[in-house]
Amino acid sequence: MVVNKRKKSSRKQGSNTHGWGKNKHRNSGSRGGYGNAGTGKKADTKKPSIWADDYFGKYGFVNRNATKVTAITLRDVDDRIPHWIKEKQAKQEAGIIIVDLKKLGYDKLLSTGKLTRKVKITVPTAVANAAEKIKAAGGELVVGK
């Protein structure tokens, strides 16, 4: 009578697991799962390695009501006037340079720096010191519009 004898290779380690043992090297294996599983959400021993990355919780806030104000200083205006005249974004009439900062994308004029030219500036909002410095240089400030 013929007996079906099992091959010896089937009893050797690595026949089904290819040398990786019982649970290793499978889809999730011994690494705890997919993605961030086992990174310390529940296991206290691994948390310190995750804390440094701001992994847990939400941080910061978003103010949805805030409007962004684009400001420019007098120093920047004085430096950019030659470029604006060259690009025809500012005009020069009777020795006075006319600049509309709203058309150039600015909402506010700050008083840092000083002017070296007579300039008529139109801007939606401006600091009080900026108006004084423009008048001292012989220019004019139009606020509003």
C-alpha cells in the first residue's frame, strides 16, 4: 500500500513564511498597524517621540473676520518713485509727483523714513506722522477714496 509521505521541506522554517517567522513581514505584521498606528496615541511609552512633532491636538487659530492691510512706509515710497514713474504708475506734473497708492495695491501709509521729493499721495488710510512729514517735504496727502 502506498503512503503519501509529507516532504521534509514543508517542515522546515520558511516554507510558508519565507524565513520571516509566524507574524512578521505580513501586511501590518508586528509594526502595530498602518499609518500612525502605534505611534503613541494610546501607548504611553512611545509618546515622547511624538510630542516634539505637534502631532496631538490642534494648534493656533484662524481669524476669519480679519482683513489684511497692505501697508507701505514713506521710505519705500521715496525709493520706488523713480521705478513707478518709469513704469507710468506715477505722474510728474509741475514739479510734483502724483502717486495713487490704492491703484498700486496699498491700503495704508506708515511714517517710517522721510521724503526727499514733493509728492502728492492718495491713500485710503495714513498715520498722522506721515501727513506731517509729507507737508514738511512740500507735498500733499489725500486720505480716503
